[in-house]
Amino acid sequence: MSAPARVMRMADDDGAFWAVVREGRILRRYATRSSAEIGLDQLVVRERPKRKERACISCGETFQSEHAGHRMCRNCRPRATLCAQFYG
């Protein structure tokens, strides 16, 4: 995972500005510190990992879920699909 982004006061030939910076690279420029802080918060939310450890709703085994709707492990999912097709 990359280093965390942060808000910094910077300047160039056009004048001073606030920026969201990661590893020395400017991700985005802002006119005010408060707008830069909001931009940083939005960046953190977008970069939040989607994968999460969850317990399977069928067998209870812990597995790496891909998203909030992914609640069955790879062993139980095929059985549930087969049952749904059979009992439809």
C-alpha cells in the first residue's frame, strides 16, 4: 500500500496554494486549506479497501469477502446456486 496522502501549503510561479500530496507528488491543488482537507477526506474514502474478512452465512467459515454483498465462501456458493436452480 502506498504512503498516506496529506495536505500541504505549497508555492510555485503562479503563487501559493494548498495541495493534497503523496510521496512528493501533488495529487490535486486547492485554493483554501479547508477545501484541501475535504479533498483529502474524499480521497481516503475512495481508496478504502473493499475486501474484508467475513463469516460465511452458510457455514460460518471466515473468508476474504470481495464486497458487502459477498457473504458466502467459495465452498458454499456453488451449492447455493445449485439449490436455487433445482428448487427455483
